[in-house]
Amino acid sequence: MTPAELLEQAKNSFIVLYHDDPDKLTLLLRQALGTYQDKAGVIREISYGTGNEVAVPNDFLTLATSKDAVGNYHEVRRVDGSLRIVETSISVKPYTTFYFVNLREYDLENDLPPEIIGTLLEYLIALIDIPNTARGKKIALATGQQADFTSEDVLVARKQALEEAMEEAQAIIPIVSVCF
């Protein structure tokens, strides 16, 4: 599922979507992606095959760690759009690099890592629900309708609970050995 599809699914979860400005909804989507990046993070891995250099992935944020075939840590240098393993006398190919994904600038048309979709969707719905409920309350007040809306305190508490769940699901950097 892409971030754009995730936003559509979040919008469809509302019976009435008062907060429907596309630019503002996209900002909330970007906010949700950024919060997930800060609270939990996503780690991806790339393999080097038989060489010691690969192109920097489009979604690269920062290096997490790198290892060789037997689990020894290897330094990685970023050189001219590539990631290059610093080989030593004990290096054993192939190499694997683990990196954090840049969710803040994620392409809205690329598939998200499947493991984050559920929490990210719930969080995006919670983000949309806060201004949507506020706008619904204003409309009800202006038209004299009687309506029962969730309090802002409950909506904010739900958002905070989801942020805590993200922190509990933090991406774990794989273990490597350091040899001298």
C-alpha cells in the first residue's frame, strides 16, 4: 500500500469528512510519516552481491550498520552517490548494509513497508479526527444541531497512545561483531 492509498483509506473511515482540504490532508499524512520515523523508524537492508559498493537507495536516511557474511562489522563510506564498504584483511563477502528509511520525504506512490501500515493508518486517522471533530462541532453549533462529538482530550489521548505504541515498536539494529 502506498502513502497515497493509505490516505484514501483513512479518509474513507469517516462517515462525514469535514476536514477535506487535500493539501491539509497531505500535510497530516507527511506528519504521520515523520512521527513514525522519529518514534519507531524503519530499517531496510541492501546486499552488495560480489562487490563492495552499491548505489545509495532513494529512501536512504542514515546508516544503521553494516556487516559481512560472517557478521563482522564493516565501516561504510558514502562516496559519489554510492555506499562503499571499507574492506579489511578479514572481510568475507557478501556484505549487507542496514539503513534507516527516510519516511518524511517518502515517495507517496511507492509501497510502504507492510509492517508499518496498520499503526500508521490508525495514527493518520487519529490526526485527521482532531481537526475533523473540531470542524464538526463548529458546524453543529452554527446550525443549531444537537450532536455528540468525542472530546478533544480523548482524541489527543488516543493520538498519544498511538505514539507510545510506535515507540514500543522501534526498529532494532541488527547485531554485528567487532573484530580487531
